[in-house]
Amino acid sequence: MPRTDIGPPDYRMMLPEAIVNNYGKWKYHDILKPGVMKHVSETGDELYTVRAGSPRLVSIDFIRDICDIADKYCDGHLRFTSRFNIELLTTKKQNVDGIIADLKKLGLPVGGLGDCISNIVHTQGWIHCHSAATDASGLVKSIMDELYEYFTEFKLHAKLRIAVACCINMCGAIHCSDLAVVGIHTKPPKVNHEKLASTCEIPSVIASCPTGAIRRHSDKNINSVEVRDERCMYCGNCYTVCPAMPLADPEGDGVAIYVGGKVSNSRKPPMFSKLAVPFIKNNPPRWPEVTDILKKIVEVYGRESKKYERLGEWIQRIGWERFFSLTNIPFTEQHIDDFTYATETFRATTQFKW
């Protein structure tokens, strides 16, 4: 196809030769050991993939180090998955051990393929996002330090996907991941009246609120707005439009934990995740309360689930009551589905599954 300077280049221009020659001809694949997979084509060609975890926010030096490994073993080819795993591709089986050794020299874990935890997909967090209710990179580092062995070893009966979103605008994939952590604001924005009058357009600020919680200030002598707390859902839209309405608060910000989502169509259709823990206050730098709960859920799931059973499928089989009992997570009023139009998700039966 003709080359242009509009948009990204055609992906087919960057595929390894082995993939170009066998495109659409792959017969099967085997996971040989943690982080190593072999694809076999109908032509008999073989392609080996070595997967490693990455920290998501990386430096130029880090990229150069990874590219050096790709140049050494993989004819310069590598790829990043949608969950920020690094995958190095080679047609030579003898290169696999060398790739693993060089990745480990960089301190990168090799794993994430098959019945284990993949790399955590997450958002920007405090390092970049203006509306973050929690950090992302620090929280993910803390979680994976606790669950490291579940990435590098086959200790589960099925794959497990974890996501972290630093606010409810949810740039991450928390709605469809087995385990998910989402940042939560619990206090309305603080209005800086002096700054707002000089930096923001009041009609735009009012229009930015999806629940109509923002209106002109009741005192006509004050050229600003006010927030009706009872209507605010802490989404941060107003702060996006107007920096004079910051939402972040060290006491009111924290995270919620969701469980049971998936994208796969295997066995059961895709599922949305559901609330497990309504709120945990931020406790940086290691978030011990969050990591303890996640590790407990993973340990119980690994022990109680069946082969190929995803987390949400396991919960559906044993029942939510049993899930809360096994994981020692308190059941609160926030877990009750009381959304006006949620009749399809109500438990409309007296039959409880213990």
C-alpha cells in the first residue's frame, strides 16, 4: 500500500519474516515453560516467544536495553502486548535460554503465559494524571511484589488478569479484568473562587458536570460557582475543564476492589467485574491493606478453583456468599445493587447458593 505521513504505518511492514511467511497458517501453540511459548505452522516452521514483565512507564535507556536483546537474538523484532508484557520472537530454539538470561540480567521477570498472572495493565496515576485518586505505578509495583511467584510460576488453574485504574474515568481495563483496583474520590472538589474567576469560563464549568451539581454562586457579588455536594459523583470532569476546582484530597481519596470480569468467550460469555471492597484509604508507598486483600483472593482462588475456571466463573459456581466467606471480606450495604434500572442484575430469587 502507498506510504503516507498520516496516521501510524501499516503494521504489516513491521512483522518478522517468520510471521509474514506463515500469516494465517499457524496450526497450534504450546507453552513450554513459564514465559516461553512455541508456535508451529502448517508449513512446519516454528516461532518461539519469550515473555517478560515491564514496569509500564519506562525510560529511553530501558527501551534501548530491550532493543539490544532483540537485535542480538530476534533480528531486531519485539512487541509489547496490550498489558505491557514484552515479547521477544525468534525462530531459533537455541536463542531462548540466551534471551531469558539477558532479561534476568536487566531484572525483568520471565513469565505471564498460561495459567498465571499476566502483567498488570494500569493508568498514569499520580505521576501524570490530573484527576488520579490513587497512584498507579507505585500500587502496581506493590501488588506484583506480593504476587511475583504467580507471574513466574504455574500456580493457578487458569489465567488471571489484573488491572489498576487511578480514578473512575477508568482509562484501565478494570471493568473486564479478573481482579481490578480503581481509585475513588469521596469528597467534592474545592473551589478556588479567586482563581476560577480569572482562569475559567463559568458556563463551560457548569456544563462539564454530568449530574448538574455545579451552579453559579448564590452570592451575586462572587463571580464563581458552587458545588451541591449531594449531587456530586466525584468524576473530576470539572477539574479537567477548570484547574481552580481540584478534587484530590489526602483523606478522601482511596481505592475500591472489583472482581470477576473477563473478555474471553470461553465457557461463559464475557463478564463485567463486580464490587468486592468498597473503599480502602490510600496508604503509600506500599498499600499493605490492598495487597493483603488481593493476595488473599488469589490464594483462595488458586486453592479452590477448577482447571480452566476463571475467577468470575469460580465465584458464579460457589456463590457470592461463599466467596465473601472464604476471603474474609466484609459484606456491606455498598454491595447491594440498588441502581434504578438494574432489574436484570437483581437477585430475584430466594434461592441462595452457599
